[in-house]
Amino acid sequence: MRKLLSVLLILCCMCGLTACGIGGSSGEGKDPEQAPAVPEEIAGFYYDEIAGRATLEAETFDDGSVLINVKWPDSAARVVNYVMTAMYDAEKNTLVYEDAKATEVNYDADGSSTSKELYNHGTGLFEVKENKLVWQPKDDEATRGGTFIKGEIVNTANPFNETLDLDEAMEGSGVHISLPPTSAIPENVEPWKYRYSEDLLEVLYETVDNEMIIRKSNTIGSEELAGVYAKFASEWEQSVKGLTVLCKGDGEMANVVLFEYGDSHFCILYNPTPGAPGLTADQINSLVNGLQ
């Protein structure tokens, strides 16, 4: 009887050791698959290349993931916040995500705000290029995308100057612009602010519900000047005073308008997000005719 108990005890111990992986051959000598290390330089603060308006913060982790927060003001009254966790693809040098959440925040005149979730399943990637992250959302999301440049401190990295004086903006940028008359502007609003950097001038118009931006440069191409990389439902051309004007929108209303006049490049952005209210053909005609 004692011998039987001893044998049973030994067998139990052996089974326990095997279950714990001691003495077993399963998995022995094998290391778990390691996630590719995320380059340290990806972490930090960024601002959008064209307007310097949107900001991006990236935080890296040892498991190959990167937490990305994008804050994109559409106007003084509306901001869209994007949050996503991307995985680093070392072979393609990209950050790929499948869980982006977009939240719209609207501010009232009294300083209060309301939030609304736009979506929580956004997909896409960021292409890593030296000190830049190029955001490429998938076609099915109404997200602008764009190029973000890294800056040490986001509040001081923005290379744009702001002014309420058009003459100051033209002198500081080296770009002269003749603006359309107020009657050609949707809702007949006046410019409320100008932004400028070397060879780039930006004019901002906005109401509570809509925003329009006009940009001009003598060296930056129209597509790059727009800085909008989202896919729109339709692209078409419209002829205005002998110029070929490229329009992007839903096929009838345009959110992005691009054209060149002489050696200058222009873009007009009107709520530049797929599905948002856009400009009619007549409005485009009036705006382009009034710009030089």
C-alpha cells in the first residue's frame, strides 16, 4: 500500500512539473515573436504643414504601438479630435491603425461646448518621412489627412504669423493678392484673419456654420497648397475666364478648388471635408474671377 502511494505521489509530481513546462520539450528554446521597435524620433509633437492649424501628438510604446492624438480646428467654433492606436510596420515604415475615433466639439458664444462622436472605427496609416508624418485615411472616412511636421514645442513650432492687416500679410509673405468682392463670398462675410509665411498667404473667412480659406503662393503647387488628402466622391474641371479649375466634392458642390493664374498657385477650401456643404458652380466662378 505504501509503495502504491509512493508511485502515485511521484506520478503527480511529474505531471505537475510537466504542466509547469519543466522538463517538457514544447516551446523549449523558442523566443516569443518580438514586435518591431518604433523609432524613438517618431514620438513628439507635430503641426500640419500648410496652415499650421492642426496639431498631432505621438507617444510610442515598447510593444510597437503608437498612440496618436490629432486636434483639428475647423473654425473658431468647431474642433475635431482624432484618437487612434497605430502599429509600426518596419518594412514599409508606416504606422497602421484600425481603431480611430473622431469626436466633434462645438463651442457656443458663452464658452460652453457640446461633443458628438463622428465615428469610432476609422482606418488608415501614417507614412513616416524624416521629420514628417503623412496621414492617409481610408476612402470611407470623412477625414482630411495631410502632412504633419515635427516641432519641439507645438505652441512655438508653427511657422505662420497671424494678423488682421492684409498689407502686413502681403509684405511678410512676399505674395500680393487681390481678393474677390464681398458680394462674391458666400454669406457675404469679410475676412477675419490673415496668416502668412515665406511665399504663402492665407485668408480666412468663417461663420458659425461654415469656413472658407483662400491660399496663394508663387512656388507651392496647388495640390500641396491645399494640403487636403482625403478622397472625395468626385473630381471635375470647370472653365473660368480661360482657366482650368479643378474641383473636388460630391460632383455638384465643391469643397476644394485649385487653379493656377500666370506664375501663381491658388486654392480655395470651403468646409474641406468629404460630405460637408460646398461651393456651387456660380460661386466658384465668382470667386475665381475675383482672385489675382
